[in-house]
Amino acid sequence: MTPERTPPARTPPARIALRGPALSLKADPFALPAGDCLDHIEDALIVIEDGVIAAIGPYADLAPGLSPEIDLIDHRTGLIVPGFIDAHVHYPQLQMIGAYGTQLLEWLDAYTFPAEMSFADAAHAERVAGLFLRELLRAGTTTAMVYCTVHPHSVDAFFAESERFNTRMIAGKVLMDRNAPAPLLDTAQRGFEESAALIARWHRRGRQLYCVTPRFAPTSTEAQLDAAGALLHEANGLFLQTHLCENPGEVEWVRELFPARASYLDVYAAAGLVGPRSMFGHAVHVHEGDFCTCHQAGAGLAHCPTSNLFLGSGLFRLFEAVDPRRPVRVGLGTDVGGGTSLSQLQSLNEAYKVAALTGHKLNAVQGLYLATLGGARALHLDDRLGRLAPGYEADIVVLDPKATPLLGFRTDYCNSIEELVFVLMTLGDDRAVRATYVAGAPVYDRDRTGERFRYPTHA
Ligand SMILES: [Zn+2]
């Protein structure tokens, strides 16, 4: 990817160092044995300069060279991992998370569209964007691919708050020109113009990245999908997000709306929307041919287990998707508000169960990969996100294995780092996030008295 057009609005502290157990992935545990993929340092020192990891290694090796002026933070009671990546989430749906009783298409009409209509009020959008960013950081998520609403100011509100935290976020204005309430509709032309203006305003400004965002095939005409394809040529490094094969009723509807297309994915392919940096949410009801298309195109799929279970959508075939013979890039999505938690630990708790119901075992190393380096690969950002390694952006989470009385008791009986991570996946949630660092700045501290969230400031 090309460098940012402009530097971040705020710079993090120039030099900081974290000490504690550190764990991240260096390779794909769906392709290689788990043991070959882990970077685990029991007492690590991570030196951060200008928002980037400058050095990482055993504390005993690196400490003698450490400058006395450096701000050294002791996390020896925690577990230091890369910040989590959420490959699919809707910030305007925070107000209807946990809505009762429906499947996808009725759920959109009953809950989602009314919630998104309230974003006509720019002040409401700003309030929810502020809350959403804080809830992400509280859950240890430092990068997310985010749907806003059809209103351009919903995107401005989101990126403005992300810029204040200096988080690397990917987001865009939803495009819908049919099959939704009139106040939420744009047109192919207006959607194009509003998106182009947002791309000019936000894409690669600091750490912000723009994502062209047709909601899904049923709410866009072919003209609008073609316009979305044209938008991808407005700037380098743009992203594309939409939904794919989430629910059987939706798949059938797409077949009726686009009878000339060979498959649901083919509707997007015909508009030029299937390529690197394209992320398709759910993909529960796809076929082998769709997996092959995604593999060849370098497109990603977002596995959203809490949502797929909550809305009764079905079971994503993760192990089929990542088959090493034609691996598809898969990220992990919360899909709030269809999903029931912004915590990727909770996503992994449910991903394990979805895998079990499809005849597979998702181990802890594979789980951590999906939430970190795997997500970065799905987004084609694995040159800078998802690892604890020199040159990587210092988006870092400190997990607390003793976060609750039960975790404290259970983790006393863990015999390996893999078991510890698995127990955190199963029992953990935002309570298990002790601190979150964004580009090296301590933006969230669970145990800080007073305000737990802080925008980065000059050192
Ligand atoms: Zn979604």
C-alpha cells in the first residue's frame, strides 16, 4: 500500500516500551502446524518509536540497551497480543444489538432500518460514533471494517472520532437505491458523488481508509453496483465491503432479482467488485465455485459467528474456506448489531462452536490468528497490522488472565500458552482487556481511575 497522504492529526508518544509475556502469529496455522506459527516470548520487551514497533525480544536481551528516558510500562501480569481486527461491523446498529425474534430480512425491516434512519441527525451520529469507538477499544479491537449509514455525515462522524484516537479504521457510506425505506435511499448517481467526496476527504488521511459500501445486492440496482465498481478506481488502495449469502431467503431473493447471474457472488463480480481488499460478510451459503473465485481474486470473507447463530443464518464452513489447496482469506467479524458482542474473544467462543458443529476443531492458535494476522491478511494490511514484530504498527492489547474470579481460578490450571489462550477465548470478553494501545499510545486503561479512555497527545 502507498503511504498516507497526510500525517496523523496527533502523534503518539515518541518512545515507549512494554514489558510482559508477548504472543503473536508469524504464519498461517490453517496451513502449518500451530507450533511453527507462534511467536511467544515469556518476558518480552517491546520498544515502540513513533507509533511503530522498533524492537521486540527477550527483556534480558534488550533491557541493557534501553534509554533511561523511555517510558517503560510493566505488563508482566498480562498477556500482550496484537490489537484485534474486526472484519465486519455496523456502528449505527449499536442501539439495536440484541433485538428479539427475527431472521435477516425481517430483522432489517423491523430493527435495522429504523435505527439507521435516526442517523439523519448528525448529532446522533457523533454521539454513537464516540460510544462505538470506545466500545471497540474496550474490547481490544484496534482496526475494524465498518458500515456507516447512507448519510455522508455518518461517515464524517465516524472518521473524525477515529482520527482523534488515531485508530486505523476502514469505513464507508452505505449505498442503497432500492428495497429500503425512502429516507434511507440514495440513487446510483448521488451515491457515487457522495462517496467520491468522502474518498477525497478521508481516504489515507492519517490512518483512515475508505471502503466502498453497497449494503447488499437486494438494496442496489445494477446501475448502483456498477457505480460502486467505478468508485473503486477513484483512488489507490480503496476497500469494498458488502454482504454475501448470509441467509437462505436472501439468497433466493437475489436469484429472483438477478436471474442472469450464475451466483450471488457473480452479481458482484459482474460489477467489478470482487478483488483484493474486497470483504464479503458471512458467505454461509456459498459454493465451491465461489470459494475458488475469492481465492483467485484475493478477496476476503468475514466469518461472523455470533451473528450467524443469533439470527439463525447458518454455519460458516471455515475449514472448507481456508483449505490449503485454494485458501480463501478469512477475517473474523462481530457483525454488531446482528452479532451479539463487540468482543473478538466472544466471536472466537462462538467460532469454536460453529466449527465443532461442522465437524472441526478450531484451536487457540487458529483463533488468535483469525482475530489478528489472519484478519490483516484478509484486508491486505498484513505488512503493517496483526503482528508483534519490528516495523509493525504498534496497535497492541494487553489481556488479563485473571480478569474475573472464574478466569483467575481456571487459568491457574493452564499448562500451556495455547490452553491459556483457549480459556481466554472461551471465558473472556471486554473484562479481560486490561489496556489497549493505538500506534503506541495508551488510549484505554481498564484500571485507570477517572476517564479510562484518552486521545493520544503529544509526548
Ligand atoms: Zn453485516
